[in-house]
Amino acid sequence: MLNLSMNIRLAAISDADDVWRLVQDFPPTFRPDREAFELTFRELVAEASQTLVLVAEQGSGSVVGYLLAHCRATFLANGPAVGVEEVMVAERSRRQGVGQGLMNEVESWAESQGAAHVSLASRQAGDFYRALAYEDTATFFKKPLAR
């Protein structure tokens, strides 16, 4: 079910506090640091050519979701591909079309970039992505580096 009172738009610097609150909802694989978040958020919002940062608003303009994606050149896709790095919807707004709206927007952006595909890693939302016609194609590995 799509929420008709939803607005999806490019993120602005003024959305930092709202996005920070949503970042806190991710499982504690990493502990986000507010200062590092602020620097990165500003950089990513300013980088509009190969990076997409969206926010979803409901009702009176409260931010209830965000998406971060990058478009990069690849060898295997014979051109660019879009990777969705993060998607988060506030728990109270799930199952209302917010995530689907964010994914629809990133797919449109990917097409405008000439991307061959959109990919993402997800540990807990596989059923959601399969319902949007995404295929489970790989296992995601990561190795934390000392900082």
C-alpha cells in the first residue's frame, strides 16, 4: 500500500538530525559516531553527480526514511551500476509504502545514470526486496579495518 501523503526528495543539510535518528535504528554492527556522520552527511549531500541521498517525508514533513546510493563504473556490468548502501524507514512508518517509494526513486535515478542494475546487501529485509523483484545473487562479506 502506497502512502499518498508521502514526499520523497533529495536530502538537504538541514535533514541531518532526522537522518541521524534513523541511522540509530540499524543493528549495532558499527557504532555510528555523530561527528563522523555530520562530516560524511554534508559531503554526500553535496556530491550530487554520482551519489544519491533521498529522504521520505510523511504528513507534516517529518522525515521517516532515507536512502543512500552510489553510481559507479564497473567491468562486469559493461558500464555503470548503482549500489544502494543504506535504506532505513522508521519502524512506525513501515509497511506504508515508504521503502517501496525510496526504491522506486533510486531505480529511476539508476536508469537516468545509464546503470545496468541496482544492487544492495540486506540481512533482515530479504522478503521486502524479493517482493520488489530483486534477486538474491550473492553473499555479502566485510572485514573491519583498524582505524
